[in-house]
Amino acid sequence: MPTSSRFASQSRVPLPGSERKPFVPAGAPKAAKTPKVSTAVKTVPATGRIRVSLIVPPKQPLDTKRLGKLDARLSRAQFAARHGADPASVRLVKAFAKEFGLTVEPITQPGRCTVQLSGTCAAMRKAFAISLVEHTTEQGKFRLREGEISLPAELEGHVLAVLGLDNRPQAKPHFRIAKPRATNVSYTPVQVAQMYGFPAGATATGQTIGIIELGGGYRAADLTAYFKTLGLPAPTVTAVPIDGGKNTPGNANGADGEVMLDIEVCAAVAQGAKIAVYFTTNTDQGFIDAITTAVHDSTNKPSVISISWGGPESSWTEQSMTALDAACQAAAAVGVTITVAAGDNGSSDGASGDNVDFPASSPHVLACGGTKLVGSGSTITSEVVWDETSNDEGATGGGVSTVFALPTWQKNANVPSPTTSAGGRGVPDVSGDADPSTGYTIRVDSETTVIGGTSAVAPLWAGLIALANAQNKVAAGFVNPALYAAGAKKAFRDITQGNNGSFSAGPGWDACTGLGSPVGNLVIQAVAPKSTTTKKAKKGKTK
């Protein structure tokens, strides 16, 4: 058979989980006007160029049962050697790309199971047997596909996901700007940390916190001015561009509010930590590529990653969720903690019925819900579930996944039954102050404002983990098993009042605030990794 028709002559197989539902505009903060689709739908020009990310299998699958074990942790180099992209799959993809006139981009991070291809829209249509159309919304023009991607039969099992053919907005930021009310109070991140018992005077020197951003940007002058008001030096912040994303500050009503909230909260509570902000495009491709890049970043080496973007599980394709969760598994394997906002639209997550937000619902991240916190100094006078739906100021996300099964470490948490046989993972795991009426004083685009949302809780917990990593002199890594252990109960303030719609708070874990809000110094003790090798050695000596 001639090489030129090797793949073209093969029968086609659908790529599992690649089906795209009809387009529904998404991606803007709730305060923004909902974008509308125009009646004009055009075919994408054949000569336009696209870059796609193909996810291929690893050389060896991860043993997910060992994630979180200190003696199973790998360096980034070890992970790349054992679990990087399968060479046989990469060779097939390269041959496929050559036949269809696609260019293979250089692979710069061997730990990622990602092969990027670029080429014209016409070549992509032919290679993946798809149609591409252009929709126009108030947010701009988007390239869309619907239905399944198909592959030549020889690639079956060698390509797990194809991301980037469709560039519709995938996620929205989970922050809420406080509405002016006489009853509102606000705190600096340092004051919130003090109420939650973060160790006074502790620093996170030597740690890097990674932040994933799907838009917006920061200005160094704002950071300098903000930290001056706190009496602290401004952090060292590095912008890392992914898939064409970059630091592009706009205005305080856009995604800048998310970016500045994330940087200012985590840097204020984890003084001395460096910040690496991974800017990417608001697509499933950009989101996943940013996470894999951050996890395998051997230059900045983040030990914890904060994510404050997401969307209902129903808004994601199965292939995208699987690929993103695999990236979070890789993070756990190399000792990187990922904290994720649980959403700001209560138990519905802004969709019909009950839904949980993804990637917060991944069982390999620490999902962060929200509370309404009142106190001063080191004293908390009241803390209940964040629920301001009556004031149109949101409520904490939380509920039960319909996609991910109940993890072993959550089996004694009394998570409500799932509505699907595949589901069961309860969200959130932990919580913290998120109500905009008790929000955080933040500087955005030369303005001081008060912002809340679970977007504040993910960087708050990321900062706490960075402090723990510095104090314990070892990265906490995948912390969920340790935090759900019986011995960690004292590390939380149990939130027992309030609801987020369908779920109510109560003693122990609940689908509003998880295990509760942090008792900082005890969380640091709880997440200190414990070696199992030493225990086994001791047992062997006693026999």
C-alpha cells in the first residue's frame, strides 16, 4: 500500500467521548451581558489555520491507588521516563499528520502526553472527518464543530482526545463583585488568614504557586501598590503564555478581577512564594494544555496550582474531562496539589437541575466551596454557608458528580447518592470565605474593590498548602486522603448552618462546605506526607 494513502484508505472509527453538543454561548462573568448567537452561520474558510492538541496514551498507566503516597511520588524527570507519551502512538500520529498535510509541533515537555498538530482548516476537516462552522456572538466569532470526530482505524486506542478543532468558550471565572450594601464587611487576605489560624509570621519562601487563567491580566504597578497597603513586598510574578494566551489586562469588570483576586489572595497569605501565572485561551484545549504545562514545568516548578475557572459537567465533552482529569492525576504523581473553585451558582451550577462544576469534580483535585465569614482579629463570630441567591450574589457550588465515582477516601463522608451509576464523587472537599458581602479587599486596574466567590477560596487554600510545603519541608502533594482521614477532623471548622439550594449543611462533610473551613496550623500538620516505607521496615524488624 502506498504511504500516501495508508490512513486515507482505512475505515473510520469514532473517537470515544468526542461528541459535541449544539452550541450554547458561555464564558462571560455573570455580571456581563449574556452573549447572543447571530442568525448568520458560515463555513470556516478552508485556508484558515488551526493548531490542535492530540492526547496520546502514556508509556505506562499510572497506579492511581498509590497517588498521595510519599514513597510512590515521582520527580518530573522520572514521570516523563515512565509515563510520558507512548513512542509508538507518537510515531503513528506523526505518520498520520504527514499524510494529511499537517505539521507536528516540537515536543518541549516530555512528561506531557500531548502532540500538537497545525494545518489548514481544509486539512483538519479531511484528517478528522468533521465539518467546521463559524458562529458570531457578542463576544466574537467562534469556530465550532458538532457531532463526533472520527479517526483512521489504525489510530484507535492511540489517540485519546483531539482538542482545539472547536474554540468555543469552555469555562467562566468564579468571582463575584460585591454590591454596595450598608451591612457589608470586607477583609484583606491577611485578615482572613488570621481568622483561619494560618501561622503568624510563617512564609512560603522557596515555593512557587501556579495559577491557571483563561483571560485577563495583571499590571505590576497595581501589585506594587496593593502590597504596599498591606505593608508587604510585592511578589515575584511570572507570566507563562500557553496556546496564544498572554497577560492582557483590560478592565475591572472583565477577567482582570479574577486574575488579580487569585494573585493577591495567594501571595498575601503565602508571603515569599513566587507566582507563575499560566495564561491560556478559554477553550478546552487551552485549559488542558495550561494544566499539563504547569504540572510538568521544570523551570518554575510549582508545588501547588490554583484554578478558579470551570463549568457544569454537562458543558464538557467526555474526552475533555478524561484528559483534564489525567493531567490532575499526573500532578498528584509528581507531588503537586491542585485547588479548584467549586462554582458560584449554588447546587444548580447555573444549569437545569443539580450539577457540580468541573474541574472541581475531578477526584484528583481539592474542590473549594464557600462560606459567609464574620469576625475580627483571630476570632470568628459567625460562619455559615454562602448563599446570597436572594440578593442575586450567588451561592457556593456543591453536590454529587454524575461522571466521577465516589473515591475511596470519601466513602465514610456520607455523600448523597448519585443520580447516575457512574457518578458519586462529592463536591466540595473544603471551604473558606467566599460571600461577596464578607469579601476580600482587592486592587484591580487601579481601583480598590471587594470581590468574593469560590474563586477566592482556591487561591486561599493554595496559599495555605504553599505554607505547609515550606514548613514541612516537603510538598504536600495529593492531600485529599490525608484531609479525609479521621485524624484530620480537628483541622476544620465544621459549618453546620445554611444551604446552597438542594443541599444543606450539617455535622461532618456536606455538599455545601465539604469538611469545613481551615484551622490553618492544624491543616499544615495534617497534610505533612508520611512515608509508608519506614513503617514497613519497622514491621519487618519486629517479626
